[in-house]
Amino acid sequence: MEINIKGRTINIFKAETIESPLVILNDYIRSGGEIYNKCKEVGCPDFTLAEISGLNWYDDMTPWPVSPVGENGTAYGGKADEYLYILQNEIIPAVRTELGGKPKSILLAGYSLAGLFALYAATKCEIFQAIASCSGSLWFPGFKEYILKFDVSKMPNTIYFSLGDREARTKNKILRTVENSTGEIVGHLSGSGINTAFELNKGDHFQQAALRTAKGICWILEKTKMSLNHSGIKASAMREEIFKYVKNKYGVEPDYPLPAAPSFPVMRHKDNRKWFAIIMSVSREKLGLDGSERVDIINVKLGDPLLVDLLTQQKGFFRGYHISRGNWISVLLDGTVPAEEICRWIDESFAVTESRQSRQSHRPPKEWIIPANPKYYDIVHAFDDADEIDWKQGKGIKTGDTVFLYAAAPISGILYQCRVTKTDIPFDFVTDKLSITGLMKIRLIKRYRPKCFTFERLKKEYGILTVRGPRSVPRDLSHALNQ
């Protein structure tokens, strides 16, 4: 089956089923048939191959313009972005139409400059679930630096690399960097949690190109097949859902503070900077699961050790990977645990790790008893002229709270119920016996007779032995005060 789009020829080698993975192969010469047969020879899972030829090779496959790298060489036009747009918006939709359905995954492979393009495309879009860069031209000036600075969390989780073991043995100073550059890129991606392979084949750049390409395609098909078998959803989709939830609810965006794992997003409080979640990519076998491919997990902290014990007996929950102390757990982000439940445990972790000040800011309204000394303030006549007055702010009290003003001896009883209408009003008053650094506004709600809630009654009926500073109101006393 063959179609033509804007001068490019697309040969389609169909799988047995429509849902089988689709591999896109950019090709310098029309070797798709040979490569497809080689794939079958090396035992590839069933897949559809869409081979694209007739490319403007030195333009379509390069990310930016570069002068010729050798004598009598060709300049590189750097039009990969233009070609990628055509690939995504015209070629792939046309292939899907020809297939009569939607493949369960789309993979991208290429040899030489097409291997360079494949890795570059992985940084520009999220349509590809895996990449095979076979004898990729990763010597391309500036490309290694580009990848090392890129946020690799946005790249596919499965990437294959290969080279011939003699490719770096050349007099050309630029081309000879290919093995070192490829190795650095592989090390960076692998260290960032991406499932990678780097295979050195015998020979130079031009030997057994079809077989090398077939081996790369086979590897990414196998890894993608295992990932799809174990995963209900794409990990990047779950990450984005979590990021959106955390931003909308807490105003927090992920940051990436770990030099050794720059693709691991951390979510932490704005005030105390404590972590309440981190997403990591780890090998399944490190979690005690079958398979060696990498999966995303999120670590969150719980407040109850018993809850940790109960959850870690359920599918998709584990003792905290890399953070096993302090009630941390790890949760799979592959669809085993629904997103709604994961968000619930993110909320729990946020609450457990937040600062006292933050916890105070969003707690429900609270009732307080606060003392007033008649020696320093005429508490009896405090509300004679106004229903709202300024009062010394007590620690922990916030707007919306209820305060019951307790007059000390000789009155020794609760006189007023008030609502706090404003807090944190700057004030500076210091004597040898009294210090006030902040005020709050309180509005009168109710008056009590001095003999109604006396200190003796508070002590005898409600267990209040002293009122020396702001203190919470016992439930039975609250009921009596609000009758």
C-alpha cells in the first residue's frame, strides 16, 4: 500500500490487526520491505510499518541549520520542525485512514540523520510512545547540549540507541564525537528515569543498516508491549492530571531540585518548603513486580502507621521507595490506583507535612476563652459605647473565631461572647507589666450575667482550673454558652 503526501512517499506494511502498534520509519532509500522482513526474522511482535521516503534528507531530518562538516559536504537546512508538522498533521492521519482504525501506540524509528530526527521529535511532541535512534547522527553540532538541558520528563519513557563500534574511528573531528555524545545522552536519560538501551554493533556507519534498524524496532516494540500490558494509562497523562490537581487546589507547581534525577518532579509547601509528594521512575523489579521496565510512582506521606500497613497490602501500594521512614508510601501511576484515590492521598500528605501556620490558616472556626484583667482595662464597660472594639490578639486566633471574654478577679467570670472580625493589626505597646504587639477586632454577640459562668462553676462543672491565656472551649461548656 502506497500513498504520496507533499512529495513524500509512504509505504505501508500492514499488521494482522488494526490495533497493533504503528512504527513510523523515515528512510533515506526505500528499504522498508527489507527492514520489515528483518523485523520478522528477529522475532518482532506484530506491528504496522509506515516507511517514509522521498524526504529532503538534509533539511527534513535536521533540527537547525549547520554548515557542511567536511570537505565537499552538504549543508544542513534545519527544517525538522516543518517536516514534523507535516508528519503529525498529514502523514500519520492519512496512514490511520488507510488502516481503517487507530493503532494502540505510535513509535518512531530512524537510521543516521533519521535517528537524530527521531530523538529531536521526542522533545517536540508527545505522540510517540517510544523512539529508536539507530546509528543516530548525534554528533550533530549543539544537539547533545540541547538534550542535556531539555526537560526529559516530557519525553517518551522508552528510547533505544545503537552505533557501529567503528563509527567514531574517523579523521573528521565532528563525526568522531558520535560515540561519546551518544553515551552522554544515554547516561543522562537513563539517570533521569527513562528506560534506555545502547547497543554497539560491529562495523562502521554503513554496515547492516537494515538489521540494526530492525533490532531497534524490535526492542522498542517489546518494551512498549510490556508497558501496555502492565499499564492502564500513559504515565505522562497521569502526571499531568496530578500537576493540574495540585496547582488548582494548592497553587503549587512542581520543581526539579535533584541534580542526580532532574526529571523527578517534587511538590512542596510554599512556606516551609517541605515535600508532600515526589514522582519517580523506577524499575518494576525494585518494587517486587514482574518485568524490568520502568514505571512511574508517587511518594506521599501519611499520618497513621496503621493506615500505611493497611494500604501497602493493597494492589498498587508499596512502602516508600527511597523514603521508607516516616510513614511514606509509594503508589503506582499506571492506572492500577484510580487518579481520584491518588489525589486523596496527596491531600493527606499535604496536611501531614504542612506547617502549623498553614494548618491554622484553613482550619474551621474555633471557640476560645481569653482573660481580661480589670486592673488594666475596664472590661465591665468595654462595650458601652460600641459593639466592636480592639483587643489584644491571642496566639492562634484568626478571623471568624469566637472568643468568650473572661474577667479576672474580683469578677472571676465570663462576661461576653464576641466574634473576631479582623486580626494581625500592628500595634506596639510595652510597659514593665504589659506587652502588646498586635491587635484584633472583636464584635459583641452576647452578654452574660457575672454570676452565670463564674470561675467556681467553670472549675467544678467543666474542669477549667485556670484562665491565664487563650484556651479552647470544652464541648459541654460551648453547648451551655451558646444556649
